[in-house]
Amino acid sequence: MAVVVAAVIAVVFAAPIPDGDLFFHLAYARQMIEHGTLQLDHTAFSWTPASNQMIYCAWASELILYGLWTHVGLWSLFALRYAVIVIAGGLAWDFARRLKLADWPLTYFVLLAAALAASAGTLLKPELFSLLFMNLAVWAFFRGRLVAQQGASPTKWFYLVPFAFLLWVNFHGAHILFAPFLLATAAGEGLNQINSRPNRLPARAYRHLLMAWGLCGVATLLNPYGFRYPLQLFQENVLGRTPRPDSVWNSAMRSVFESAEPGLNLPELGGVMAVLLIGVVVWRMRVAPRRRVALDFTFLLANLAYVPLFIVYVRSTWFWAPVFAYSFLFAAAQARDWQRTREQPARSPGAAWRRAALAGTVGAFAILSCSAVWTAWRHPSPRNWLGFGLSYVNPVPEAEFLAASKLGPRLINLFDNGAYLLWRLWPRYLVMTDQRSFPYLSWFDEQYQFSKGENFDAFLAAHPADVAVIDLERKPVWREFQHAKGWKLAYYGPTAAVFVPDSVAPGQLASDVVPERFAQLKNPDVAFLVFRFACAVADYPTAWKAEEQLRTRLRFQADPEALRITREYRTAHEALREHDYAQARRLFHSAVPGLPWSDRDQLIDIFLKNLEHCDPKAPGGDAGVYEAALSKLAAAP
């Protein structure tokens, strides 16, 4: 089972850099090195209104990520992700070993569930370090509880928590979400002192725990911004004084149920963890020497503190994973010990029951493992795939085209692609917006409406720009640019289309930049986006490349409806070339509703309708004219 856990982790976390956030962090690190300061200028990368009011303190992780990217290479970032996951899992396994649960099949089920539930914290950006420090801090606390249970002093373990927290404060702002754990464990251990004496810490150890937790509060002041940083975090996250219109856009700020995808994912994992915790509570109550002994307030409050964060925000789901794993293992070991001391041999479970329990555990473990691997291959997150590299969220070929072209500096771009553009193209180009979002809160609603194509003309008039980079996913926006007066399509790749003003001369535009960009598309949804855009601009060679890949390499992952549309559209053009106009019209009307119509498609539709009402035998009629026109409009094979 340990080997299977390692294999599943190796497969599930073999994923590209999923979004562009990494790149604004790299840009921040470059800015800190060039300016010789740890305090950031958020306004440096954009030409639109931006603010320095928000404090963003992740300088330590940003410099580490920049050093790995610059001096080691992209592969080192994926190695870092695996290293954090292995460290987190290794600490939990070592804790289980010390509890004498390393040969217990359910231990590996718990470790796998916790690793999968922490997936949102494994993204390659500063959150990855938050995942590491969360696991370190929770591990240190439970090691202290275990040491105290064994009769030794847990003091050094408790003071390890504020040391890890001091580092965490300068690695990522998610350290504020460790506060529920500090409050829950302080209150839980206090209630254990009063109402659950066998579960309580020694009084002296409890005093040291409270002092160590107080030092965590002091540690928040030790950052480049001083007291202003924790004050801002408190006002924003606790008092809610900073309006965040960007949360509407950010999928990480939705609940696990709103973001659910096919296959076993966070809602199901949450259910699995809840069932396991309820099971261990019932077990403890059945075998506890006295009922009051069975109730561990720390176990109860720590898990209750993080279940809401798991449900409400995808971004905070991973905080519950280590709390779940360590509290379950600690409680299970106690229940096992109570059962051994309480039961007589005659009452111990029989061989048949043990075999059934083992079979159930291994069966559930197999289902979880297979489902996780299947989901990673069959249902990767949007614009990602099973493998490594940069996801299609990042407009890599498009940025190379801009770098090789001679255009003005003001980019119109959308939220999702801005971070990579500012990293690759600054200072020659300035972005309109990017994944940071917080510098642009004063006008975020305006750009949000623009991203839906709702205030196109007014937005362009208010923000005159030199070039536009629009995600293929944002059909309403690129359709507006496609038909806008004064703009023309200059280039497109798997991620976005580049539009420039009509006044741009051909000599200002690069040619033959990344010509192989459509040759090996790795995500079926991206292949369909490319197909759809290529059809809209009547670029049939590119459309057929995407269709062929959807029909061959990507067919097992592609949506059946997308496969039908691509195949019927291409077959409609084949029918046109073969002069089977009735078949062509049927297929066009079946496929085209799922596609944006090009001007060519509209002409084809008009001529097919007119041809249907013509008498082909009438001398000098229009049938021959329409047939000749349709023959010219049919796409090449």
C-alpha cells in the first residue's frame, strides 16, 4: 500500500504549472533584486490604474522560486513540489510509526486521502510553502501531545511551532489561516484540563503551549512591513473591510461544490475524511474506559475549525488535510490501546471479521487510488494535462510573437494571461491587468464587464491601447475584436489571439513565430478552442490539425459533443467538395450552432439555402451560379 501511495502521488501531481501566478512572483523577485528592497511596487508592470495600498509579503518564497527558475531550471520547480509532498507525507508516516500504526492498512488510506485533499496547496507558487509550514506546525504540535502522553516534556515541540510560523509569515500570507488551529488547540486543551482529564496535558506543558502560541502572534510583526502587515490581514480577512470584487472571478474562492469536476475530487474526499473521523470517534466511545475519557476537545475543535474552510473556499481546502491526518492517527492509536487493555481475549474480533475489515479497507483504498489516477488522466484541470511544462493558461507562443514584433507598449489583456505577459515582456510592454488583481480593485468591475464583452466600445475609448491579447476561452471579447473597426487579427496560439490596430504595418509584425504551436496539443478542451477559433477566422489547415488530434490522440479525453461538432463540420466541407449539397446543409446546421460562424460559413449557409429553392433543370437558372460559388468556398481537405 505504501508503494501504491507513492505511485498515485507521482501520477496525480505530475501536472504543469497550472496558472500564471508563479510569473508575477518571479517578476516581484526580479524587482526586489534590481531595486535592493523587499518592499514591492505593484504599479510597475501595468499602464492602467494600479495601487500600492495592498501589502503582499511573500518575499522569501519568491526569491527561492526565482533562484530555482533562473539558476537550476524549470524541472527544479516540479522537484520542489514533489519534495514538499514527500516531506509532508513522510512526517505523517513517521508519526504513525511512532504510534505503532505503520503496519495498519488504514494508515495508508488516511495518508493518501490527506495528500489528495491537499492538492490545492501544491500549486507552484508561495502556497506550496504554506502547505509545508502547515504540515510542520501541526506535526510539531501532535509530536508534543504524543511525548506528553508518554510522560516526557513536550515543551520543545510546542516552541518549534512559533519558529516555523516566523518563517511562514515571510513566505506567504496564508499563515493567517493557521490562527483557527492555534485558537482551537488552546481552547481544546483548556477544556481537556477541566472535563477530560485523561486527555489533558500536564499543567506546566499547557502553560508553555499558551506561551508558544502567543509567540506566534509576536512573529507576525517580524516582516519587512512591521505591524502594518498583520493589521491589514486582520482588517481584510477578519473584519472584511477591503471589498474584493475579484473574488467573483477567482475559481479558488468558490466552494468545493461549485468547483466540482467529474471523478473523485474535493467534495468526495471531504466526505471520506468526515466518515473516517466519525468512525474513529464512535470507536473511541465504544472502547473508552469511561465516557468522559472518549471526548477529546482538541480533536473535536481542531477539525471543526477547518471543515468550514474546506467547504467554503477551494483555496483553503488543504488546511484541513494535516489536521485530519494527525488527529485521526492520534485518536485511533488511543482507541487501539484502550481496546487492548479493556477487552478479554474471548471478546476480540474473530478471524472472519478481521478479514472483512481488511478487505473493506483495501477495497476502499483501491477505489480511491484508481479514481485519483483516472481523474488526473481523464479529467485534468482546465487547460492542463498529465505531465509537466507550462499550462495553456500561459500565452507562451503569443508572448514570443509580441517580443519579436515592433508594437506599442500598452497591452489590452485579460485577467488570466497577464502574469506571464508581464514576466516575459516587461518593461517593453505593460499589461492592462493580471492575476494579482489586488492592484486593480478600484476598477475591477469595469474590466470584469469587459471580459464578458459587455462594454466593449466604451472600454476601448476609455483605455486606448496598442495591442490586444485575448484568451480563446473568452469568445464574446475576441468576437468583438474580430468585427471591430480599426482592429485586425495578427496572430494566435493555443491560448490567445493577438489583435492589432489596422494602422500597424506588416513590417512591424513578426512572422513564422513558433510554427509548431498547434502540432501536439495536450488538452482536448484547448484543441476544441483552437478548432473553434480557426473556423471562425476560416483558418482551415489549423482547424483540421486540431480536429485530427481530437479524433486520434485526444479522443478518450475529449467531450463527445465536441468530437461530434468537429467531425461533422469537417465532413460538411467534404460534402461541399463532392457537390453533395443536401448532406452539406444538414451537417452544417448540425455542427455550426456549437461554433462561432465565420463570414465564409455565413455565405455557405446563404448559398445552400438559395440552392435548395432553385430548379437545377431550369436553363439559365441560378443553381449553377450557387454551385460554382459553393465549390470555391469549400475548405481544402
